[in-house]
Amino acid sequence: MAESWIGVGPEDKFVDGLHTVAVGRRNIVVARLKGRLFAFDALCPHAQGPMERSETEGAIVSCPLHAWRFDLEAGGKELHGYRGLQVHEVKVNDGQVFLAIAS
Amino acid sequence: MASDQRPSYSSIFETVRGVGNLLAPEDFTYYTEIPIDAPESQLVVHLSCMAHYTPHIPVLAQKILQKIGLDCLILGGPENCCGELHKHFKDHDLEKQTVKIAMNGFRRLKPRKVVSICPDCDGVFSAHGVGRMPYQHTNISDLFVEYLDRLKVHMRPVNMRIVTHFHTINAARQRDARNMMTILHAIPSLQILEAEHALGPGIHCQTLHPMPVADQERMFAEARDLGADAVVVPYHSCYRQHCKMQLKYGVAVHHMFNILAMSLTIPFSEPFKEMRLLDNVDAVVEALRPRITQHGYDEKVIRAQITRAIFC
């Protein structure tokens, strides 16, 4: 896991739901679900579906194209046994949200 | 985005996966993703999402094709959704992306033909330019008509009296209806009865826009009064809606592939119909319990899925 933290904005910007932020050339979804912050790739590993439009159920996010389902509390594990979703570490420091983008 | 007023894509696709897995024959194989080292396939059968509830239909399609020496690869699962669902929910950007993924997936296999068994899929693919793809896309009934001479060689008499149900709302459905009649007329001894009330509504019968109950009753009452052994339907969606009528009218419901398979002496079972005719979700859950346990499904969740998929 990369140790380089990148600031993506104040914590209160990330209200409940899904938010897309650009980090370099990548779009990352920052999600507040069940009060917790998660971050993951904006493209589904199946067919590059728009994960920023995921359906959510607790900490499970589901791609709207074909419903690959990813458990964010299990590191992005796909629940049918397919490829997992790339998740990224999130931390909050002094009211600012930081991501450590995995390569 | 999904709203509270409609089911989520996830709940619909999970029902397709869950109930599809429970009803699929052990020897049914299809690809959800094309393996990197997959051989090119001259013929691809596209299995629509809802057809997973009636898996004997694609199984028969494959066996019928094998009978005349045509190998095919089946692509199915929600992973190969045509986008009809997204279209229905007016998520047109998702529809466009989904159908493009499916069509490009077919193209990677470099097929000569892609055949579908679902009229909705036919419609979506056509609307999104499948005609410009380097493969030909048709309903599977076109393929059976194309190879009818080869099929005839293997046909044996089927001593049944049938009424044919069909749809005619557009040119594609009219062609499917003609194809069904051409195929059925080729089967020795099969008696096709003249019926006045066998026309279905819209593109096909389905959960959201089913054949009205009064029309359905009229069709089956007429079939019974004509002394028909069966009402034969062209699509999996019609089959799903009408199976239950067998209980009330004593007239069997068959997909057109069933009749063709009988003629070609291909044995088959009909798990959807077997479950639907139990006429009780508790009985279905009990009947499927070994497979529910095998797959590790949550009983409450799978019961709701079975109710949606089988008792719609």
C-alpha cells in the first residue's frame, strides 16, 4: 500500500453517499456508508461500469451495469467470486480527508 | 440511480443468479466472461437474463444445434445483459454502455452468427446498431429455419394436437411467428389446430406487461375445447406466464423447442414448470432445499427471489 497521502477535501464535503474525486488521472469514489468513509476505483473491474453510480447496501456496493457486488469492509472482495474492486486507504486529519492510492 | 419506487438492478440480477443457479441442470455450462484463451466460435447463443429461470430452453437450443452438427458457445448471466433492463428504467446512458459491452463481447469471439432467444434482446441489439457488427445477429428461430433440412433428417413423429401462441406487434415478431410455424409444420404427425384466441399482446408475454388474464383464460379454454394437448409458445417469457394454466385447464404448456426436441428424440426436463406446478412457494423451497444448501443461500432471501421469479 502506498504511504503517500493525498488530500481530497474537507470531511464535511463527504456526506452520506457516493462522491467522485479526481486524483491525478484516476477517478476515485469516496463513499460515506454507515457513517464510515471508504474509497475505491470509479470503474468496475468487470467492464468499467460507473461505480460512482453504485447501488449500496450497508458497506456493499454494486455496479449498476451487471451487479457485481463488492464488500468494502472485506477489502473490495467480489461476492460472487469474481475480481475484486480496488479499494484505497482513507484517513481524516484535522477535518481533511486523505487517500492513499493503491497502484 | 435506483429509487425507492423500483427494484434495484442488484436485486433483479441477484434473483437471476440465485434462481438461475437453483434451476440449472448440472450439465448446463455457459460463460459469463469470455476466457482469454477461448477459441473463436462460429456460433454464439446469447442467453438473456430472464431466460435463466427457464434453463431447459437454452439447454435444448444447444442440444438441437449439436444434433445437426453445430457447435455453439453460450454467453449468459447478468454479465451479458443486453441493456433492456436499463432501458426499462430509463437509464439510457447505462443501457448504451451495457449493450455496447455485450456486443463487443460477442465480437471478440469472431463469430459468424450470434443468436438470441429473447425478443427484448433482439430489439435492444437492433436499436443499438448490431447490424453494423461483423457478425450476423438473429433470433434463433431464423437459424432453425435455415437448417430445417438438416433437422428434418432427424425428425420423428410427434403425435400431439397443439395450439400455437404467438406475437405479431412488429416485423421481427411476425418473422419469429412464421419461423415457429415453419418448424412445427415440418414435424411429422404434429397437428396444429386453428385457434382464434392465441395472439399474445406486445412483443411477448412478460412480468411487467403480461397477457391480460381474460385473454389468457380465453386462449386456454379454446385450446381445451379444441381438444389440444398443448399450447406451444415461442418465447421463454410466454412460457413463464402460461405454465400455471396447465393446472386449471389440463392443457400442457410447451416452448417450441420442447416440441422440436421431442421430434428429435432429445430428452429434457423442465425445472421451471415442475416448480411452478407445485403452486406453492413452500413446496418449491422444500423441493430445492438440497441446492439451496449446496449454494449456501440465505433462505429468506432465496424464498423472496423464488416468489418473484417463479410465481410472478
